[in-house]
Amino acid sequence: MMARLLGSAKLAVLMAGMALAPATAHAACPIELAVYGDAQSGSEIDFTPTGTSATVTNTFRMILDNNVVLNGIVMWTEGVARPNGALMFKCPEGDTTGSELAACTPWHGVIYTSDDKGSIGLLPAEGVEAPKTLILPDLGPMLRQSSAYGGNGFSKVPSDVFTLKGCQE
């Protein structure tokens, strides 16, 4: 009888360990597959793998209401290293001048992160676990002044804070 109970106990421990295994076997979501959302507007930020760019460390897109999509990139500055992000809307293809690029870039700035404890950091490059929160300073006010806002563009202005919603497959 004792052997049967001991066998049952071992089986229970083994099954409990197997139940926990999938949770610990899955890696955390890397930043290049992360999806963030803004509760205020329903906007999303979807990161995608950048590839082999020598200067761009992250690639993403912001999806606003009315199917407006802004394409985003992040490049780290030299000297005082900061992840400078830029959101672009209907930029011309091929060679562009600085003024043409400025005209189609409704937002640019440093992208900050925050964890569950409120510690502030900088957006990591690819291959690192996705932070819990993204902070894009002055995003809302700058987008409201862009050509993508109003008319046939988006109508719900996002906040500056996006929370991790999930991970793409």
C-alpha cells in the first residue's frame, strides 16, 4: 500500500513538473516580435525584424484608426547613445532631401521604456526581451499636427504610453 502511495506521489510530482515545463520552456518575447497597444486610442505598435541594417536597430509600424499606418525605425545616436525613433507617413521613394524627409516624419524622438517597478530605461536593440511599456514623448501632440490627422486620416490621437499586449508568432 505504501509503495502505491509513494508511486502516486512521484507521479503527481512528475505531472506537476510537466505542467510547469511549457511555461518555463517558452522564451520571453523578443522586442522584434513585440506588439504594444494604447488604451486611449486603440492604436498599436508592431515591431518586425530589421534584418541586416548597419544603422537601423529596430523596425516597427504604428497602426492608427481608419487604417492609417506610420512606418517607424530606430537608430542609435553616437556620443551620448540614445535610441532615436522616427515615424514616417507617405514618404517619397528613393533619394529624398532632408526637407522632404522632415515633411513626411510626423514624430521623432528618443524612445523610453518602463518596467513593472517603474524603472525607466532606453529601447533595446533586437534580441532582447521586450520591455513592458514604451514611452514616446510628445507623440500625441506631434501626430495631431501631422498631415495624417483628420480628413481621411486618423481621428483618435494616441497617448505617449504603449503597453505590451503580446508577441507575434
